[in-house]
Amino acid sequence: ILLALLALAYRKRRRDKEEEEKEEGDEDAEDEDAESKKYAKFWKAFGKYIKMGLMEDSSNRTRLAKLLRYATSKTEREISLEEYVSKMKDDQKNIYYISGESRESLLKSPAVEKLLAKDIEVIFMTEAIDEYTVQHLTEFEGKRLINAAREGLKLDEDAKEKKLMDVYKEQFAPLIDFIRATLGGKVDKVSVSKHLVKSPVLVTTADYGWTAQMEKVMKAQAFADNSRMDFMKAKRNFEINPRHPLIVELNKKVAADSEDKQAADMLTSLYMSSVLQAGYQLTPEDVDDFAARVASVVTSGLGIDPDAELAPEPEVPEDEPEEDEEEVEEEDFDAAEKDEV
């Protein structure tokens, strides 16, 4: 009986201790949540000034970088770069980010398809000032910041993936040559994509060109240099997804006939739509060309002759002659006058 009482007393003491620890843990969590909400308010009010300070104050850049907060592909809650690094996989060497209008649009961007497929978290930068910030913040805690929308996405590849890429390059050489000849100076490079999983094509930014977000920022400036803008705008790359059915069929089509006009219309339409999807703006000339080529593709798809004549106008039955309104009014007036007499 004594042993049983001692056992009950021990269990009660242990249960009480666990409840105390749980209460202390809940209090710590509540304190941490309160601090997080306070900092969220602070960041909303002064976040842009911290980013500007990071650009201007090189001596305190590392300290200010720890104050930055961004939403990511895995959470709408804005997190610090320290928290991002703490959640990185063991084999992940870089910090990946992409800039754009909103988190929702960036989640749908073809540029992050491969990263999301590999379950790699991507930082979303949605303010115009972020483009300037990352120019001064190239790394954090030894991890390089890599823009997912730029060419040559740097992911670890094994020997098999490298050989597979060589096979794709050889297999799709006819289409790559056809793209270079068709698009000409509109693109800087044409390559098999390392970004894409589901989408057929992608427009990426060259290493030294402007991103879509940066191009919008520069265009919005009052004294924008149009000559420089044209030069930087040309630094775009075009990537194809070698596994997409559309690209596979297009490759067969141009391999059979390198002068196929329908293939050229399809390809140019794909390029223009990819430019818009990447966040870039089309020039007025490109808009007209895009509209004409889309109309050509639709016409061909419906089996209509491009030189077909317009359909004749339908016959409209002639209206029956109506009695002249003036005569009717005069007759009504005469009748009223007679009744009055």
C-alpha cells in the first residue's frame, strides 16, 4: 500500500510539472507571437527606409540585412533571411528570389517551376526598391542571392542530368537554329531550359540585362534614357522545354521544313506571349505583329484560305412605303376644323 501511495504521489508530481512546463511554453509562444506582430507593424511603416539604408550604409549592411522581411513560396508571412537560411536543405547552396508585382503572380511564373518542383523555397520581392536592394546585397551568411528569372539557373546537377542536357541540345538543334533565324535580334541566346517543368517556353533575363520589374521601374522615371533602354531590353534569352508536347511537335515540323511559315507564326506567337507572361511590355510594332500572327494561326487552324474573300452582305428586305407624315397631319387638322365648325 505504501509503495502504491508513493507511486501515485510521484505520478501526480510529474503531471503537475508537465502542466507547468506546458504553461510556460504557451506563455513563451504568446510572447514571441506578440513580438512578431509588433515587428510586422514596424516593418510595414519603415521597411522601405531600411532597404534604402542598406544601399547607402555599406558599413552596417550586414546588420540591416537581418532586418529585411519577405514573403516566400511557402508562406505568406514575411520572414527574415536568417529564417530562410535556417530552413534551407543541406544540399542547397544559394538563396533564390524573384521580383514581380505580387506573390500570387510570382507563384504562377514559369521561372520558378523547377525550384518549386524540387521543394526549394523562393523569396518573393514585390516592391520596386527591391531591384536596387539586391544589387547591393549579393550574399547573406555565405549564401549567394540568385535571381530565378535570370539565365542559367544554378542548381546542382549530377552526371546523368548533364548528359541528358547534351542529348536534348543535339535532339532540338533544328528548332534552336530555327528560333535564332526567326527571332533574330529580339533574343540574345536560345537554349534548352533548366527552369521549366510544365510550360513550353520561357523568356529569361541575361546576366547583365534588366529584369521585367527593373524595366518597369526605369520606364517610370521622368528622365529615362531611351537609347540605354533599347540596349538593355535586347538582353533577353529564350528557353524551350524539351519535354513539352508542343515543343516536340514543333521540332519535328521545322526539321521537315525549315521554311515553314506556319511554324514561324506559331513560334513568334509563343515568344510574344512568353514576353508578356514574364512581365515585360511589348512595343507598338510587336503588338501589331503579335495580333497579325495570332490571326494567321487561328485562320490556319480553322482551315480558312488566307486570301479568302469577304463573305457577301446579306439581303435586307425593303420597307413598305409609309404615308407622308405631313399629309397625315394636314388631314387631321382639317378634320378637327370641320368638327369645330
